[in-house]
Amino acid sequence: MKLLPLTNDFTFKAVFSKHEDVLLDLLNSFPDFQGKNQIASLKVLNPEIPKDMKFDKAIVLDIRAIDSQGNKFLIEMQASNQPFFSQRTLYYWSKCKFCK
């Protein structure tokens, strides 16, 4: 049986959005979340950011979460180089009332 890699969007969402403890371990493995910055708990939220206007682009993030300290996370899995990823991230942030 061949398994889908964790870098696949479907697999990433299925594993990390349904298993908050595994997502917590993943985030805490990054250097920015070591020591006193370690995340104690995490809640996965609805990844959809509704459109403000009729012609806006709908946004569905891989994972959107908030920790026990009120820090907010927009998590996107990128398996390959995305030339416009920084612009797309800025667009997501600008449309996300959750982030402000």
C-alpha cells in the first residue's frame, strides 16, 4: 500500500487539523518555539476566510489556529518553491480579520 506524503495538502490537513497534539508537536519543533516560547496548547479553527465583497477571492488555508496565549497561526504547507508565496501570504493576512 502506498501512503500519501505529509507534504500533500489533503494528507497535511487530515493529520494536523484533526490531531491538535501532533500539530502542537510540529510547531514546538521549530527554534522560535523553544524554551519559554513553547506553545502550551492549541485550538484548530475553521480554515476558511469568507469573502468581503462579491469579486474577492475565497481563501481556504491549510490550517488556522490559536494558542492558549492568544497567538494566531496561519499554516500553509508548501512542497515546492512558490514564486508568489510572499504576495499570497500578505493577501491572506490582509483579508484575515482573525489576524488583526
